[in-house]
Amino acid sequence: MNELQKYTSLIDVELGKIGLPSSPEKLYDPLRYFLQIGGKRIRPMLTLLSSELFDSSADKALPQALCIEVFHNFTLIHDDIMDEAPLRRNQQTIHEKWNRDVAILSGDVLMIKAYQLLGNIDSKLLPEAFALFNKTAIEVCEGQQMDMDFEERSDVSIDEYIEMIRLKTSVLLGCALEIGAIVAESSKEDREAIYDFGQHIGIAFQIQDDILDLYADPDKFGKQVGGDVIANKKTMLYLTALKGATKEQLEVMKQLQGEQNLVLKVDSTRRLFDQLNVRSICEERMQEHYDIAMTSFAKVNVDASKKQTLIGLAAFLMNREL
Amino acid sequence: MNELQKYTSLIDVELGKIGLPSSPEKLYDPLRYFLQIGGKRIRPMLTLLSSELFDSSADKALPQALCIEVFHNFTLIHDDIMDEAPLRRNQQTIHEKWNRDVAILSGDVLMIKAYQLLGNIDSKLLPEAFALFNKTAIEVCEGQQMDMDFEERSDVSIDEYIEMIRLKTSVLLGCALEIGAIVAESSKEDREAIYDFGQHIGIAFQIQDDILDLYADPDKFGKQVGGDVIANKKTMLYLTALKGATKEQLEVMKQLQGEQNLVLKVDSTRRLFDQLNVRSICEERMQEHYDIAMTSFAKVNVDASKKQTLIGLAAFLMNREL
């Protein structure tokens, strides 16, 4: 995916030029710091690639691509407060490096900044882009609230869980793509199709993320295998196991939650999940959404040759060989 | 100001109909609760009156009036977290009644809701309204940050203080009026003039607020006289005293900050401020901004007879007889 590096670099450079004032320092220094922590910049890349797919230029969609990335960073800043996360990409989070109030307020101003970037668009396209972005932003907040609610519930269904990840993370991928399509003035049908492509790739990606936590190759996986298990997170794997477990297995799951020997905890959980066929049930669900994504993308009315970059990006996200 | 009651009632009713979903409950219940706590609804009233001033209807500007009020409530929810305020209008604040995370996230979604309301406008007017609102929203955050910064500084100048209140509270009054003027498709000159009217009335109002803390008639004042003094707040009175004080008086001011007898603290502070002529210096500054406001309003190119309601509202805000 080396050809995508140029987009990441472009976005990194442009994020440094979105015009954050120097003062008040405590409002803007944290944002400069946070935006340069980096990331794969997948979301803004989707906007640029979508704009190009529909025969517009990446440049024309650049403010909207930055809008999506800036909004995403706003959600990270506030989510980090709520999760009390000390680190983000191995760097201190804003509430940790400064304090809670700085993280709240600089997050707020970053969200407004996202809107300001969005507004840098042909004025006839603004109403549509604005409506889509508002709807998406509200859904992302709803997803975050559902995620927090689930921590306190023991009766979360798999459908509810998928609805939560759809709102919390996947709609923003759909929105990123559709905004690129809006800038490129594509048809309503194409816009809907590419939105669905993004949304379902997002869901598939999140399910994969849950699977990889326990089943990734430790040599290739960037983080500790079993992190979700150790943290007793209600992931897709856990909920699937919960649904299929016998009374005895439920008892074992309950005991494992309190297990202090972490290696034993992770290994025993994996063994139990294997007995319950959890991995393949989740992979099936992931495949379903991947297939919907691809079917939606096939409906987009542009030459197949132009679609290769986005198909490649989807495959890259899903850890697949083409 | 009984004729303004109908606007307050209209806004109260319409705020109940902005379409907050029932779920997630923890996201939307706090907002329904907070929006019905009430208030004078001055900001949305300004939008409606401005729209009518320029021969448009109040109804047409209703979504934008609600946008301003909803945005104002978002700032209150997040400010209350930062100030660790337990009460707002004698009702529990959201972070107190629910918790910090609920207050952060429901505040976030309320800000997005403000944008959604803003968007309910003739699409040709959206770019201007959007740009003004974005600029204002950013300034309000900057003002809040300056306010927090000032708490930790001992060298705040009076000009800096006025810039802080301009950003934190006054620009939103200007914006409320100008958005009404945008909806009514008034001229650029009229829009600028009415914005300045709102902005300077806002500054005068805030200075008055500081003066009243210590010099209000206790029988008519809604809250404890001297509250700012007791809390050692750096108000306009305090900064003016600081500027004029001799070395000995500075020493007295410093001692009074730690005074445990609160009646003595307030009375001694008032006596010291009186020696320094603090009240009239501040009143002069307040009058300056009131005069700029009125001069700006005089420039608005509509019949004097139509201006009476807004002039009346300004006089009401400034506790003045007409």
C-alpha cells in the first residue's frame, strides 16, 4: 500500500496548516500536540480517494478530508477522558499531559474547527455535506454512549453490539467517502452506494479487530494479545461465547473474569471460545459485512479500473491479500 | 417587559420540540432535563427580534434562535463541569445529577444539535450564517479558556479582562442578533451595526454584573451580595482596585482574601473599593460600551419606531428606566 503513503503525508502536512492560533496557548497547544501524534489517516484518505474515484481532484476535497480527521481527533480527545486513558499511540493523552478541563475545552474547539473546514466547499454543496456531517456526528456520540452503557449491562445482544460499532466507528467511514462523492458532485445513487461500502467495511473491520485481539499472530500483532480478555471487555468474541455457552461454561467464564494469572486467563478463555466455535461464528459475521460492502461498491457507477485503489485499501484494512 | 414574555414562552415551547430521540437515554434525558431548567432566553429572543426588526417574521428565524439557545446551553453544561458547579438555577447540574462522562458527551451532542438547527435555513443564506456561527463558537471557547487562565494569573489587565468577557459572553449576543438579520436578508452594513450593538451591550451587561455583586440593593438582588468577593474572583471591580491601590492598600487586599469573617470581608472590601473610587471607574467603562452599543444601533437603517422593542430590551438588561 505504498501508493497510499503519499495521501498520509499530504494529510499530515495539511493538518499542520489548518490555522490554529497561538493563543490562548492552553487551548491550542494541546491540539497541535494531539494532531501531530499521527495515525494512519484512513478516514481523510477515504474522502480524497472517493473524490478521485468520481473524477474530481483530491485537492478539491482536502478541506473536507481534514474536517473528517479533525472531527475524529475531537472524539478521541473526549473519549480518552471518559476512558481515563493515559496514553494514545504511546503518547500522553491531553487530559493526562495537561488536565481534564483543557481536554474538554480543546476538544470542543476542535469540533468547531471541523465544521469550519467542512464549510470550505462550493456553497451549493454545503447543505448536503452539512446535513450528512451533522447526522454522522450525532450518531458517533450515540455510539459512544451505547458503548459506555454496555459496560454496565450484562444482557447486550450481538445485534445491539453491531449497532453500537456501526454508530461509534463505521458511519464516519461512510460519511468520509460520501463527502468525497458530494464534493465530486456524483449521483445520489453513487453516494448512497459508497456510503454503504464504507459503513460495512467499518463494521467488518471492527469485528476483525475483536477477533485479532485473541487470535492474532503475536509476532505480527502490534499490541498485547488478549488485551480485551484481560480487561474483561464485552467484545464480539465474548458476546458470541456468552450466547452459546452452557450453564457450566457460563460459570467458567465468570470465574475467568477474576483470574489473576493473566497468561492462564487468556489461554483458558481461548480454549473455551474454541470449544464454542466463537472464532468462526464471528468470522462469518465479519464476512457478511465485507460482502455487503463489496456488493455496495460494485453498484458504484464508475469504471472498474478506477476502483482498484479503494478495493486495495479495503483489503489492506481487512489484512487480506488481493 | 411583559410583551417579551410571549417570546420566552414561544422559545420554551419550541425547545421542547427540537426532536431529541428517546435513546440512548443517558445521552438525551440529561438534555431534556437541562433545557427545561429554563432561563430568560435573552439570546434567542435577540434573534427573533432582529429578524422582525428587518421586516422578516420571528417564525422564519426560529430554528436559528433555537440554535443560539441550544449552543448556549452546551457551553453551560461543559462550563459547569470545569467550574465543578453543583447547581445551575437551583437545579442540579448534569455532571452532578448523572456524572462527568454523561455531561461531556451530552454536551457534545447538544453542540451538534445546534448546528443541525442552524442548517434549517434558506440554503443561499447558509454559508454566511455558518461562517458567523463557527467564528463565534470558537471565540466563546477562547473566552472560556482565558477566564480559566486568569484564575492562575496575578497580572491580568483591565483590557484583557474586557477582551475575555467580550469573547466568553458578548460575541454570542452579537451573533444572535446578526443571525436574525441574515435570515431577514438585511444589508451587510446593518448586519455589522446590529452585531456591534449586541456585542457592546453584552460587555456593558457583564461589567454591570460585576458592579452589582458588591453594590446591588440586597432586597432586589437575586443572590448573595458580595459573592464574587467571598470567592476571591478577579472581577472588573477587583482589577480596578488592584490597578489603583497603594502598596499599603495592596497589602490590605491580600489580607482580605484570606479573611474568614465573611461579613467583615465584604464590608471591608467595599470600604477599600470606595476609597479607590472603583465603582464609578467601572460605571464609566460600562457607560462607554453602552454608548457604543447605542451609537451602533442608531446606524441600523430602519424606522426608529421599529427599534423600540430592542432598545427596551437593552434598557431592561441594563436595569434602566427608559
